[in-house]
Amino acid sequence: MNYGEAVRARVATARFRGELESESVRFEASNPVCGDVVRIALNISGGKIREARWKASGCPPTLAASDVLAEMIVGLTVKEAQAIASEDVVATLPGLPRTSFHAAEVAVEALRGALQALD
Amino acid sequence: MRIYLDHNASSPLHPRIKERLAKLGPLGNPSSLHAEGRKARALLDEARGRVAAWAGVGPDGVIFTSGGTEANALAIHAWKSCVIAAGGEKAIRMDGGSHASVRENAPRGEWKITVGIERASLHLCIAAHNETGAIADLDAAVAAARRDGAFLHIDAVQWPHKMAFHTKLREADSFAISGHKLGAPMGAGALIFSRPVEIDPMIRGGGQESGRRSGTPPLAAIVGLGEALALKDEDVARDRWRRLAVRLQDRIRAVLPDEMTELSDCEHGLPGTLLVAFHDLPGDVFAAALDHAGIAVSYGTACSSGEQEPSPALLGTGVSYGLARSAVRFSIGEGNTEEEIDDAADRIARVHATVRSSLMGTG
């Protein structure tokens, strides 16, 4: 499948991959249909997301969407991060095939799960 | 600089062929009677003669097709009709790792398809596996077909150039080749018969190819195919391709000794073919990342509807699901250099480290 250069670039560079040395919360979400899994870890202080890291198991779009999402949320307040939708992630991955939009959904689900777990 | 390591999928235009095509000038339709048409007809005849000479058959033993897929499909269609006409048992024996163009064109319904050693009236053999590079025992394939009194078709799409001509190809009832695997333009292949045979065409309408395959022939691609097969053995660097594949394998193994399983035998299999499973790394993920890093490779998985499935052709060879899921194929050919291979190995190691640290369960 042609995922588009934005997806390939994200998979190859993946700046926000990995683990955090100090994390406030982590959450793992999965897509029951395709089996993709995204785990996101956040370091939050003063109501703001200071750091974000992810690991995933899945197709290239899932890895790319996770990395895009992690980049998007660093520096946001928890409230601002809660407002992020999968469409926002898709918009930053030009060329992502419609059949791969599930990748953004599972990444955002992981983020929302993590933010809910803070409560 | 990009490094192209996907020659089994398609090999870039060979310089000699490019030069020949540049000199062709304007061409008419080979069926037209005017001067331009006659010139086109002469080129078509010349290409047919070259393919026939390479295969050691008469010119009427060559049917030009759009490529290897159509050649395989036409052969199966033709021999299926012959089996039915002869009142033979509707049974096909095919190799487990058959290409989709063979697997998916095999008849269904009342036809019995086996991948074992059961007797069958039509045998379908893949001469050289496009993914693993495994070379078939063509002597055994011909012997088995003779034992069964069966028709034998060989998918030889990966064979020319990478391997010297094998006379057993000619002892099959037919075999298929494809031009763009040999540095010719895409769009032309050939179904080659070892003896004159009347076949039931799949495509009717213009009577081209002696009524056996209608449609205006893609002349430039056909000329390229003829030119490719006219190259002498010494002009084809298959031994170098083999050495480069071994070099790449050695270099990857040196940096990732515990992270890989070789699924090909690049020292003895199809020259230039290296299939490696990188443990725990989905092949599509790794191939996408390598593409961004400037290396063109192939992977045997497809992601449709969110599911990644390993290549059926690879699974059919007996490779486990887990290894097939992680398999990436490097195929080396004309133009690749030692410097490229060393550069590719460095990039592979770098990209491997990045992708590995992105994945769950990989430490």
C-alpha cells in the first residue's frame, strides 16, 4: 500500500518513539478490528504536557500517527490535548489512505485514555 | 542517493535497450500495410525471432503478451482447455509458492488442485521463486509431468538473465517470461511453446499473434524484450549480482547477528536475491522506513482494511507466519555496485535501530 511520504518519513525518523524516564501517566489502546496497539506515556506538570513518548505495534500509519500525535501534544495543556481529534492527526499526514484512518483513531484513543487516567 | 534493490519486481531499463529504443523512430501499427506498418512488422518479427532463438523454439512458438501475468494466465487457460478436450482428469498440481498469477488463474469448482505429489493432468511449476530465490529442480518437474502424461507449464518470469538458459524449459509444454524483469520496458512478456499448438485464446478481436492473443502489440516493449534476450551471457553480470547479495547478507549479519533470519540461500539460489526476516519488525513497517532512507526494497505483506497479511506465495513455500510477516526482500541487478551495497547495509542498520525502538515488545 502506498502510505504517502509523510507516513514513511515519520516511521523512519520517529522522534517521539520510546519511553520516558519520568512519566505521569501511560495508557495503551488497541484497535479490535486490525489489532494495532499504541502505548503513550506523558510527563505532565503544571497542567501542561512536558514530554510525550509512544510505542506501537501495527502498520506504518499507526506508527506515523502516534509520532505525529506525540509531537502535537507537547506543550499543550491537558484541556487542549483533550480536544485533539483523529481528524487533526490525519490532517498532518498528507497522503494517508482513507483505509488507514484507523491508525489516527487508535493513537488518539491512547491519548484520551491517558488523560482520563489522570483524573 | 537512492539505492534500488528491487530488481525482482522490475529492473530499470538496460542501457543497451535504452539505446536501441531511442533509435526506433516513428512506428506504425504492425498490422498496417504502409511503410511505417511494414517497418513495425519487421521489428516485431525480429523480436519474435530473438525470443525464439533464445528459447530454441520456432517463431510460431512465441506469443507476445502484456507480461508474465498474462502469459501464465493464458497458459493455464490454454492447457485447461486441452485437458477438457482430451477428457483428462480435472486435476492440477502446482508448487506451494506459486506466484499469484498462477495461483489465482488456476481453475476452481470441479478442478482439484494439489501442491503435493499426487497425479494431475496439468502441472504448474515456478522455475525460480521471486521472493525466496529458490531454484526449482526442472529435471524433476519435467519427469513428474511425463510420468503423469500431464501438460507442464513453467513460470520462468525470474529466470532469464539471472540464470543461464535451461534446456528443460524447452521440454515443458510452455513457459512464461516477462520483459521488465530483464531491463526492457514494462508491457511485454511472452508465452513460449516448445511445439506448435492450437490454443483457445483468452482475448479475441484482432487476430494478432496468429489469432492466439488479439490486441495491438506494445512494439517498443517487445523490441526491448527481444533486445534483452539477445544480450550475450557475458553481458549479463549474474555472478556479480550473486556476490553483491552475499556481501549485503554478510554486512547485515555483522551488525544485526541476532536480529535476522535468512530465508533465502543467496549463495546458491537465484543470483541477487536476498530475503531476510528481521525479528519482530513487520516487513511493511521496515520497508516503508527504508524507502524514506533511500533504499527501494520489497516486502511480502499487504495492509488492506487494516490487516497485514504475509505473502501467500511465501507462506506457500513453508515459511512460518511470523517470519513471513517480518520478511524484506533485497534483489540486486544491473547497475548495483559494491559501494551501494555497503551504503545500504549502513542505512539498514540505522533504520533498524529507529524502527525497533518504536515497536512494543522490542526492548
